[in-house]
Amino acid sequence: MSRIHPALWLAPAALLVIAVLPLPYGYYTFLRITVCFLSALLAYREVVATSGNGIWAIFLAGIAVLFNPLIPVHLT
């Protein structure tokens, strides 16, 4: 299996760091979609690479659920 390109890890991390700035609501919607999609993709790749035994897959799936744009999780 091919290696995961570092941009798939670094792009969401950079977007989350930028999210601490006061930005328009559209940015946070874009952030939710991007982080959810890339977390789900990386979780899938981890499951395939480790035959379903990877702790990273569980962690990344949790992030995908937390940032999903369809049923938002509101934290107070």
C-alpha cells in the first residue's frame, strides 16, 4: 500500500490552528467538512493497513464524528 501524503495530516492541523482567529462562519463550515472528510479517509486507510486493529483508526473516526457537518456536535 502506498504511503499517506503528509499534506493529508498537515492541512487539517493547519486549518485547526487558523480556526482560533476570529473568522467568518463560512470558514468553520469549510473546516468541519475538510476535517471530517480527511479524518474519515485516514481512519479508513488505517483500518485497511492494520486489518482493523489500529488505535489510530478509532481516534480518527471519533474526530470525523465530532466534526461531521450533517449532525453537528455542539460543545459548550
